[in-house]
Amino acid sequence: MGRGTWAVNFSYDELYDILKRGIEESRKDNSARGTLRLAYYITLLVQLVNACRIGEAVEAVQKFVRGEYVLLQDGDAKLMKTEVRVEKKRRKEVRRNIYLPPEITEKDLRRIRNIELDKRRIKAWSKVHLGINTHGFRHAGVTKMSEVMGPEFTAENIGWESLSILLKYIQREEADKKLRRFIRGP
């Protein structure tokens, strides 16, 4: 990909498209490697759309595969929801909801059921094959979520007790946009 490992130069929509294309290509490859890639792309998509840490995405995908989810009817869509422990919370256990993107099918979940997901391997794979650090998916997800839902609801959904971290994400992104506009000139 070549645009830096943190993915700050990628928008949510660009990352979403990269992952969706990867899922579609992996579905066509029935080899063991294709199945592994499918599992990794699904995990990264779960991370992106839920703005979660890679470990939280791994836990969620494992639960979806095992059938540990609630099926919700939301308008015309059926959404699978599971709950995971928020990482980085040492003093108390905080849990959050994770949703399976509707693009992921039960057939996909059955296909990857024998894959052992390991967050370190997914991180390394993402850097090597996509050129993107997995935290970049979370960053893009948080940025998009805050644009759509506002900072208060975003912080609540991702398990943050304070808005200060979220504001750092948003301000960093906004500052970079303004710097690019400044450098381009009038």
C-alpha cells in the first residue's frame, strides 16, 4: 500500500474498501491460505467498523464463530451482536458490544471456524500484506464514528470513560487536514 504504517493517510472508507475487496478475493480462494486470509480480513473489518482494539476484535470473531451472539432485527437488517471485555481496563472490568458487519455471512464464519486467531500474527500480517498497523483501523473507526455519532456516544460505545482521548484522535486528524490544506496553498 505504501502510505505509512499507521493508516492515518487512509480514510475509513478507503480501509473499508481494502478489507471488503480482500474478503471478496479470499472467498474465491478455497485453499488453506485463502481461508486464513479470509479470517484475518474479517477480523480487521470487525476492528474497523467497531473502532475496537485488535484483541477485542479477535475475541469477538471467535465468539461469532462459536455462535455466542445475539441476533437483532434492526429495521430491514439482522445484526449479530456479542460482548467483549474492553482491553486496557485494569481497575474494573468493562464490557462493550461488538457487531458483526452485515457483509460477513454465516458461511464465512463456518469456513473460518478452525482458524486459530492470534492478534500478534494478525498485526504482523497486516503490516506485511497491507502496509497498515492494526491500530490504524481503530483510529479510522473512531474518527468516522465520532463524525457520525458525536464524541459523547462514541466514547461510550468504545468504553472510554473520558472524552480527552477521543478529542486527541479527532484533533490530530483535523490538524493534519488543516496542515495539508496549508501546504497546498490557497
